[in-house]
Amino acid sequence: MTKNSIALEPNRSCLPETGSPGILEINALSIYARDKTILREVSFTVTERQIFGIIGPSGAGKSTLLRAINRLLDLQPGFRVEGSVKMHGREIYGGDLDPDDLRARIGMLFQQPVVFPASIEANVLFGVRHHRSLRQAEKAEAVEKALRSVALWDEVKDRLRDSSLRLSVGQQQRLCLARTLAVDPEIILMDEPTSALDARSTEAIEHLLLELKEDRTIVLVTHNLDQARRVTDWIACLCSEGGEGRLLESACCDAFFSSTACRRFFDRLEDG
């Protein structure tokens, strides 16, 4: 524990059970952008079928951390990753692992919905077509299944050939989630997925998160502390010390928010 860490009394009932599978293991992960250190020696474990929240101030490296987990940083020149990221015990930065295959297993949802200037149907099928061939009947089935899983089917089933740009921002974000789910990932990384949405759309996304964790693992970056309280099972707090992101604390959500020191941490978070 660092000198600035919160002294928590964890509720042991919400800690991972002994032997529970760590689907993601982050160990001494450091990330550099040319000569600048973005993250310094971050370590934590994410267990299966939980919502793992990441909070912290702007500039602490939260989004960069997500991009390291599914190797999106490979696509950004100048970044270098040290340390270990394992999925099911296998090092993802190993030389024999295809990054495209990894990204099919670890999907990503961004802060702003990124829809393509194409039909709703084409958006849903974009990723899955890249990984396997589908017959026409399979395409229709995949589209319906993905849209139903994000509660969007009834809203768009009669206009699947319409441009996705006609959808509201909230619908576009659910469409992006449907596109991710169509590839059937085990893990979904979410970077502030509701920050651009209204209260109703935010509630819809949060409800979906709680449903999705029944058979998937979610890593959620959020600035919304109330949202973290509502949906996460475990929280990792990043801080920024000397311009470097570091892990301040990692604890069960219930224990974290019930801590008497929690408020002092959030006061520092808001001040800094």
C-alpha cells in the first residue's frame, strides 16, 4: 500500500473466492509514450463475470490502460509497454498471439459512439465478418441476436438498412455495443461509455451492464462515482503522481464506498 492509500477494512464476503479464476492478470504494467511515463507498475487481477471499475483523475492513464489490455496501443506509434498482461494465464504480449484474435476476445466500447456511415445492419456485422464467413441466414440471425442483447431490436427492426447516423446518440452507443457483442468477446472494455448520454440512455446502458456480467467480464472506466457504486463489483483507483499514473488502491466496491476514508479520497480526487 502506498503512503497515500486508503486504509480499508474489506468486506471479505465480496472478495474473490480462493481459487476463483483470474481472467485478466495485470502485473507491474508500465506504459511509456516516447520519453514520457504514462503508467508506472500497475498490478491487479480481474475475475470472471464481474464488473471491474477503474476510477481516477484525468491524466492518470485510465484510457491508456484499457488500450494496453487489448493491444490497441500497438496501433499508436511511440508507445511502449513493459510488465505483464495475461488472459487465462497466457501472456498477451507473447510473440505467437495474433492481436486481431485477441481483440475479438477482448472487445472495446469507447467514450463517444463510433458508428460507421453505413446501415445499422452493416455496423452490427462489421466485426464478425472480419473473423468468419456467414451465410445470409446467419447474418440475419447474428444481427437480431446482437440488437436484442442491447435492447435495440424493437426500435430498429423495420429499418435495418437505414443509416446508423440517423440514430440518437444513446442508440448509437447501444449499436456499438451490439457490434462488439456480435463477435462474442469474453471481456468488454468500456471507456466512459455513458459520459455523452442523457440520464435515460445512461440507465439503459447500466441495466445492460448488469445483464451482460452474467456471462461476460466487463472492465469499466468511469468518472461517475454514483455509477461506480451502482454497477461495479471491484474498484481500482489510479492517481497521478509527478505526471505518472499509479495504482492507489484496489478493493471490493462495497468496502471501498463504506470506508470512512473514502470521502477524503474523493475530495482529493476532485481537488486534483
